Amino acid sequence: AQTVTQSQPEMSVQEAETVTLSCTYDTSENNYYLFWYKQPPSRQMILVIRQEAYKQQNATENRFSVNFQKAAKSFSLKISDSQLGDTAMYFCAFKGGSEKLVFGKGTKLTVNP
Amino acid sequence: DTGVSQDPRHKITKRGQNVTFRCDPISEHNRLYWYRQTLGQGPEFLTYFQNEAQLEKSRLLSDRFSAERPKGSFSTLEIQRTEQGDSAMYLCASSLGSSEDTEAFFGQGTRLTVV
């Protein structure tokens, strides 16, 4: 069974600075997708960024980028120029041959003014 | 269509009562998923539908839980004889389900409190 581990329960960063959230996963599959989802307080979960395992190039979406290390089974999220609106829970998730998403426990990110 | 809609947003019920939640997915999405999220945890998969067919169920889905998607549009999740351990946020998500489109869109969830 796949597992996703987020080792940082909470993190904080100053506005305009850069922060990196860690995620590792375990799978025996070769083809899969990895995701970072953002869940603001009392609001719905939204997709931040996704990475296809067969692509070597790291995905980027504006201020968000990932460092995907397939051999190490590592998938970290870098947020540049942090904004107050980035304050949220961030979940790393895995999707393999099954349709279900497997989530980590999340990292609570606080951006301080 | 403004996204995945869930109703109610909050539900408080007494232990032993039955509850039913509804999810309306994005209209063109043929896949619908239910997840459960307890405090301090990430969402855990419960079940998913492709159109009206329920294709996968988690072992978390005990016999007190049942989900339906009768016409391949909205879905309901019923919990019978609720227990305090059922208190959680129940999330619904939908996706197009094509091989190239793997993004799931989530609703705001139904928060269940069993007292």
C-alpha cells in the first residue's frame, strides 16, 4: 500500500520569504501522479500543483514549484515570495493505478506579516 | 456551475441516529469521490463512483455506511446508527476521469458531530 509522509506538522515563514514543505512517499508503482493541495481555514481544498512521475522536469506554477526526486521518493513544495493568503494546511497526495488519492497528514503553514 | 457543492455544511446528531449527506459534483464530471477527514489528519478515501457505478470501497466504509449515485449525477452518503467515532469532515470530490485529466475538485465538506 502507498503511504505519504509529511514530517513537518507546522511551519512559519515571513511574508515575502521562501519556504519549503517536505513530502516523502512509498510505492512500488512506476507510473503515478503527485499533488500538493492547499486547504485554507474553513474553505475547500484546492490543487496547488501536480507532477507526473514520468516527467523529469519539475513542475512550476507561478510562485509554487516542486523538487521531485523519483529515486528518493521525495516531493517537496517551494513557495517563493510568500503571501499572507498562503496561510493554510498543505497536503501532499499520491495517485497511482487506483483512482483514490492517498494524503499525508498535512503541514500547517503560517505566513507572518 | 460554481464547483462541487455539499449539503449540509454542518450536522449535529445524537448517537444512534441516521444521517444523510448530499454531494453535487461539477456537471460534466463522471467520477465522484467521498473522503473522510478527522482532526489533524489528511483526508482518507472512502469510495468512488464512475457515473452510477460504485467501483471501489475502502475497508473504512463499514456496513453502517452506504453511498449511492443513482443517476450518475449527485451522490448521497448515509451513515446509519451513528457513533461518536463518526465525527469528522466528509469531503466530496469530482473529476473528469479521463486518462489525461487527474485533477479532483473538492467541495467544502460536511462537518458531522455526533453527540
